[in-house]
Amino acid sequence: MVDAPSGRSLVVDAVTHRYPSGALAVENINLDIKGGEIIALLGPSGCGKTTLLRIIAGFIAQTQGRIIIGDGIVDALPPNRRSVGIVFQNYALFPHLSISENVSYGLAARGIDKADRQREAQRLLELVQLPTMAERLPRQLSGGQQQRVALARALAIRPSILLLDEPFAALDKNLRLDMQIEVKRLQRVSGITTLIVTHDQEEALSMADRVAVLSHGKLEQFGTPSDVYDRPQTLFVNTFVGSTNRMPGVVVSADRAAAKVRLDAGAEIIARPAAGALTEGGRVTVCIRPEHLQFVGDETGFAGVVGMSLPLGATVVHEVTTADGSGVKVSQARFGETRALESGAAVRLAPLAPSLANAFPATL
Amino acid sequence: MGAAPASRDVTSYGMGLAVPLALFFLVFFVAPLLQLLWLSLHNDTAGLHWGLSQYQHFLTDPFSLGVLGSTLLLGAEVTLVCLMLGFPLAWLYQRVGPRLQTIIILIVLLPLLTSVVVRTFAWIVILGRQGIINATLQSLGIINTPLKLLYTQFGVVIALAQVQMPLMTLPLITALGRIDPNLDDASCSLGAGSWRTFFRIVLPLSLPGVIAGCTLTYAAAITAFITQSLVGGGQMLFMPMYLYQQASTLQNWPFAAAISIIFLLAVLAVVSVFTTLGRLSRGYGGT
Ligand SMILES: Nc1ncnc2c1ncn2[C@@H]1O[C@H](COP(=O)(O)OP(=O)(O)O)[C@@H](O)[C@H]1O
Ligand SMILES: [Mg+2]
């Protein structure tokens, strides 16, 4: 049997890549991933996720920087010597080989004899809960099943790192949840260091130990899901991860821990300077998530007029137009009998707590 | 994915549209073929006595069998040369940028844009005693006396390979283009080297194209009357020329007809081997 140590660490050290066409796809990315961690690489389409994944796998030689797996620099190693398992977005199963042959392909390449190979393939197919599919061809399987096979095939070589490129994007919603749970279970069982590329923030937050948020080839933030969601370091992270209200304003006074901001919507609130110190008198954008806004009865907060209320199952989302004409969304948990808000009702809104309003220096 | 209209059998669509072509085939292909068969079943040139003696003559005559054998061999050699040269070219095509792709396609298609006669004469100029190859080798002092290239099997194979190359390369380019490039990467990331990837993944998946290319090249090479005759010259005799001599020069129409039928059957046998292989490989790739 192959005994590659699983759960090795992965360091992406100041990696920059420029395609021959001139496109700067990733720029000075630093990631320090511990053995056995599950990391999500999150960002909108075109931000360089696939490029970074292919650099780690060895399909692209980066323009600058180093990739370190375990304690070895792997930049000089071709993909077939890096011991990195990949699950491609379209699964890339070999269409002319049976499921069993697909799964044992990597073992054959390592010169393992046929009987051992078949036994190992069967073990892996049981692991991904497809024990009866060994003799079928890939096209005779459903999308979800093909994905399990792709996973088994990548795990068969006992890679030190497992890379998954948008693995669930092609699956419908229920199946996606099943597969997310499945991948997480397999990752826990094998303890393998895993990097999942996704543009779906819910997926990133639910699956990963830590999330790396990319935008335009740059690393915006690398932290735990709650870091990224509750303490975003950039305006991009705040708006891309989860939904948020962006409210413009001016800094009245500021220190490192808190800033008093006069919102254009007409109230002074305390906000957290999320991206470092703010200058007094500077314009800022304050981000407050819909679930972090509350209706207040007194004269604190800012005024608005209720537009529409959308009952979304567990929550109700109200659209409120503020004094400066911009709209904000407020999300309320739905108690048995939520007080109905008439369209056109005048209300006042305030953040639940100062730490839940993030102020960023205004761009432009 | 939508529900198919139930009771409608797709195979019965618009058969009427095929009628003009079917009539054309009937008049200009099936009828002459039947006439040929009818002619070949006569023992004398006058066409008075029925019999199988023309076939008997061909199949017991070492000279005739030799011509058939060398023609089929010629086809095999040309096909092999085209495959060996065409596959790397097609493979390269899938891995270069769009500008180089245009250039490769142009090079591949260029032979189709010139007349076979012109191309064949070009080969005579290249291969002749005073031709480009001999002149170059002599001026470099590599050889003293000119090599005999023209009127040899080698010359015929090379010239035919160039003439038929597009028939091999185009199906190969199509077949290789259908292979998902991720499969290459997947194979590599699983630890396979480039040879294993080629023999286990790329080659099996391109097999439909290989077989299509081989069938076309083979059929075209063995029937290439002009190139065979001009580059092969008088000493080398292949089936098309043999047939032409019997019919035109010797006026032995029944024997020429029998040659045609035998040649046709031989070609059909080879082609059906190819297509059987093709059908077996259809299990691969697909969609
Ligand atoms: N082969 C390539 N040649 C040139 N530019 C490329 C190539 N692949 C990707 N790019 C560019 O690099 C950027 C990042 O692409 P990619 O890594 O595929 O992003 P993502 O996977 O996040 O959608 C994009 O702007 C894209 O246009
Ligand atoms: Mg991508």
C-alpha cells in the first residue's frame, strides 16, 4: 500500500502570477495552512482562484513566489510528483475507463499490482458509498455519483493536499448539501489538508476552518468564518461575504477602538474602524448587516419609511427608505406573531451594538 | 431534456429528401457497378460466354496477385507514414496558441488547394536524379552519385503521404479537440507520466479519429492513379494502372472488370476491418 503522510502543511509564499497574455491573475498571495485544515478560497468569478489552485497543483509555474508542502519547496516538481489530489469542477473522469479503473488509475501509475489496486478501489468506493458501481462507465452515473468517484480517485493516491475546484457548483441544491457534508466527513476521516475553491460564501463559511477571500487577484482577508463574517477587514469582504447595508457618513471623532460617525441618513452612531484608524472629518462607508439593525422606539438611530416586507421563512426582511433617499434592509427573526409593519410606516433604526457596524474609509 | 413528442419515430423523418441522391446513386453508381459485375462474368472479350474464368485467371496468376498485394501494402505504408506524421501535428495543434493553430491548419489544408497533378510533378522535381534532394546532398558532399528516389516504392510512399495527409490530419485534429484538456491534468496529478497519459488516455480517446483518418487515407492512397503512375513510373505497377492497361490498352474488358471487382472487395474488406475497430472503440469517448 502507498503510505504518503496525509495532513501536511501548505504554505503559499508571496505568489504572483502573470499570464503570458499580460493578465495579472494573482498578486502577492500569502497563505499559511496547517496540516489537516480545511480552507476555502472564496472570491467572485475571475479573481484568480483557479489560477492559484493550478499553481499549487503544479500545472502553472508561478511568476514569483514559492509553494511549500510539508517542509519541501515543490516549485521544481511536476504535477505528477507533488502528491496533490485534485477534484475538477467537471470531475474529469476518464470516460473510457470503468469506475474501478478510474479510482485505481493513480495506483496503477505507481506500479501497484492489479489485485491490490482493485481491493483499494473497492475500499474507496465503499468510503464514498458507491460500492456497487465499480464496473460501470462514468457516463452511466449521475452528477453526484460522478463527483464521489472523482473524490475517491483523488483520495486513492493518498495525497498530502486535496484541492477541489468549485466542486459543488454543478449540483442542484439538495445534492450540494449532501456532498458538502460528505466531503467534510471524508476530510475529517482522512485528516487530509484540503483547499476548496468556491464563489459561494455560504459554502465557504459552512465548510472551512478558515476562509481566504480573494478579489482581483489579491488576498483580502484570511481568517476563520467568524473573523470573515463578523470582523471583515475590508469593505470588499464585508459586502461579498453575507449581505450588508452600506451607509455613507462622516467621521465625527475616532480612536483605534471606536469611531463616532454622522450618517448621511441622519444619525450619529458608534462604529468599529474595521480597516485601521480613521481620520476625523473623513468620509466613510459604514456596513451594517440586515440582521444587525433593529427598530427602536425612542429618538436614537435614524429615521426611515417602511417600503416592502418580505417574509422569508425564519426571518422577515423589511425594506426601509432613509432620509437621504437610500434604501436599507432590516432582517427580523420571526416570532410566533410578528408585529406587522404597514407599508409607509415611519420607523427608527439603530445597530444592535457598536461592534456590529463596520466603518471603512470611503473609496472614490 | 424536454419530453419528446411521443408517437413520432425520428428515423422516418423526411426520407423523401434523400430521393434525389438515391436516384443519382442508382443511375451513376449502382448501375455501372452491376454492369461491371455482368461484364466480369464473361469468359471472352466479345461477351458471349458466361463463366468465372476471369476471376480464376486473376486468382491463380502470381503476377496479378503480386500487383494486388503490393497495392494493399502501399496503402498500409502510406497510412502508417501519415499516422506517424499526422498524429504529432494534430497533437501539437491542440497545444499551441490560436495564431500557430491557424498556420498549422493552413499547412494541412494547402495540399487540398493545389491540383494533384501539380503536386505530383512537384515531387518529381524534388525526387529526380537532378532533383532538389540529390542536388543538395551532392553539393554538401554527402553523396557522390545521385540516389534513386524517383520510380521507387519509397518515392511513391512519400509523395502519396504528402498528397493524402489532410485526410489523416483533419479527423485527428477533430478527435483530439474533443478530449477534455482536464483529463490530461487529471492523469498527471494522479502521478502518471506523459507516456502513460498518452497511451492510457489520449490515444484510446482519439481512436475514433485515428480509425477515420486511416480509412480515408488508405482508400485514397491505393486508388491514387495519378501519383502512383507518375512517381512510380513504368517499373512499379499498382491496381489502378493495371486495370487501366487491361481496359484501355489491351481492350480486355471482362478481365479489367474482374480486376475492379476483386479490388473493390479487397478495399471493402480492409475498410470494414477499420470500421469494425471503429465501432469497438465507440464504447470509449462518446459523449
Ligand atoms: N490561460 C489564461 N491565459 C490568460 N489569462 C488567463 C488564463 N486563465 C485565466 N486568466 C485570467 O486570469 C484571471 C483569473 O482567472 P481564474 O484563475 O480562472 O479565476 P477564477 O477561477 O477565480 O474564476 C482572469 O482575469 C482570467 O481572465
Ligand atoms: Mg475558476
